[in-house]
Amino acid sequence: MAEPTVLSERARNLKQRGLLEFKKFMAIFLYLWVVFALLSIHETIIRAQHGLDYEAHTFAVINAFIFAKVLLVGEHFRLGTRFKHKPLIYPVLYKCLVFSVLLTGFHIVEKIVAGVIGGETLSQGLANVDGRTLISIVSMSTLAFVMLIPFFAFRELGQLIGQEELRSLFLGHRGMSDVGKPVSTVPKIEERKPLAK
């Protein structure tokens, strides 16, 4: 009798963990999609095109999906946790550096793969990473570094004070949490009681 209960409890725990991981993945995906879409718009503006480069925006969605998974795997293997016992600014900036370098590597591979799919050979795809492309890649990687700062700041803060507490502070009623409550310096005025006649 106890065995089916244990199995159902394990299944429930597995389902809850799967749902939690899916929510984390979707949050990361949506944030990264915005980041990559902004980078694509930036690249479109630099190229001074008259319309939006829909191919670049397609790559933004694909990159966000792939990089969200890479980020979750990187977190699972504790990538970028070198300064976790230092003040929050250190682990945030270090993770931004590590993951923007990773992003830059993926961006270079993407350029090469896009060239190969477009009919170029692998050596031609590598040759396309020239001076102009390198300036674009450095620019994109710098933008990615800066855009990842709020993402990792919220993640680190959530780990420090708890995800539910952080969510409550940002999305819930402020009265739900003791952390972050503004301390009023103005004394409360008591309501006047009606005078007895």
C-alpha cells in the first residue's frame, strides 16, 4: 500500500520540478529574446537597411531558445560561480562576462553556419569573419554584456533573498513582504474621534 503512495509522491515532485524548470526556461527565453531582438535591430540600424532584417530576427528567436538552454545547463554545472561569496556586483559582472563570451562564440559559429547554409564552404565562412565582422561581434558582445547585467542581478538577488520574496517585491503587494518596505518618517495621525455631546 505504501509503494503506490511513494510513487505518486515522486511523480508529483517530478512534475513540480519539471514545471519549475519550464517556468525558469521561459523567463530566460523571453528575456534573451528581447536582448537578441534588440541586438538584431541594432545590427539592422548599423547596416542602414530600409526595412527590418527578418532573417536576423528569426536568428534572434533561435538564439534565444538555444542560449536559454545553454544558460540553464551552465547554471546546472555552476558556470560563472567563481565569486559567489563576494559582494553581489562581482558574481553579476563575472557571469555577464562569462556568458557574453559564450554568446560571442555562438554568434561566430552562427555566422559560419549561415554562410555554409547559404552555399559557402567552411573556409569561406571562416574568412567572412573579417575586420568589419569582428567590430560587429565586439559591439554585439559589449551590448550583450550590458544587457545581461539586470538579468543576472535579478537572478543573484533572487538566490540571495529567495525567488518568491523577489517576485513578491516586484509583482505582488508591497504589504506581503517585510523586506524592502519603506520606513515612514512621518508620524501617523490618529483619526479624530467624534466629541461626545
